[in-house]
Amino acid sequence: MYNTSSMSLFFILNNLHFTFELLGAVVFFALAWLAFDAFFLRFDKIMAFRGAGYVFLMLAHIVHAFDFRSDLVAYGGFFLYALGLLLVLWSFWLEKPLPRPEFKAVLIL
């Protein structure tokens, strides 16, 4: 009577969406952990911005994974995502590149 194949396909796709979003949240959590660890070594505001950006991206992925139907929550997730991206990109833009190493001689064995 009912077509169960389309129901199971929707169920599988919905679970895959949830799984990939939570996997992204775990990755951003690991990146935030490493950025805050580097911040505690150097006490540099660039690493604090980067860590905060990764935390905001992690929270945005969690909001998107649970797929709330409220417009306020959806806009909040979008705001977290945009703020996280801006903080991470700004921290990379502020970071000064290391000077190029100078080689006086090259030894080939």
C-alpha cells in the first residue's frame, strides 16, 4: 500500500546529513582545540580569533545538524557560520609570513 523504498531513502539521506554535520563539528572542535593550545603557547590575539572562529563554526554545524525548524535558530546558525568564517579568515590575513631562510651552502651527499 505505501511505498517504503522512498521512506527508507529519505531516512538514509537524513541520517547521512546528520552524520556529516556532526563529523564537521568534531573536526572544527579539534581545530579550535589546537588553535587555543597554540594561543596558550604564544598568547597571540591571532590564535584567539582563530580559535573563536572555529568554535563558532562548530556551533553552526551543530545547529545545522539538528535541523531546527525555527527561523530564529536558522538565522542564528547562519550568523554563527558567517562570524566563524570571518574570524578565521581575518586571523589568517593578520598573520605575518615567516621570513625566507637563507642558504649559504648546500651539501649533497
